[in-house]
Amino acid sequence: MAKATARHILVDSEEICLELKREIEQGADFADIAKEHSSCPSGRSGGDLGEFGPGMMVPEFDKVVFSAPVKTVQGPVKTQFGYHLLEVTSRTE
């Protein structure tokens, strides 16, 4: 079964999400941005979500995590919780 590790940043608006993505693309540290801006409790640990398999996260997450390139920031991804930036840190098939 496929497994992945990922980290994310959760914010209230697509605009904020895009702004934070630009900052990361310009060299800001993902974990530092997560600690400062993420409204998810995982923000305290740099957005780390640990290891999980398909179906353990909301469908919008699964779609990105199990298809996107590893170590590339993806998003904004809209879920019932808000807007996310996602980075798959590892994946096994």
C-alpha cells in the first residue's frame, strides 16, 4: 500500500495562501512559514503531518499527495477546513 509523509500550511483565504507560496518559492523556509501562519495545530511542528496512507486524509489531500512531485510545494488546495499549501516530503508506492 502507498504511504506518504507531507507537511502543510492551513489559512483562511486563497489570497493568503498564494502570498505564502510566493514567499516559499522566493526562499522562505516552509516550516517557519507554517509556524507563523498555519491555523492547524500541526503548524507548531512546521506543518508536519507524519506518515499516512490513501483514505486517511480528506479526498482533496489524497489527490495531491499521491500524485504530485515530491519536495514541490502544491496549492492552494481548498478543503472544508480552508486553503492549504502542501509539500509531499516522501512517498512509497
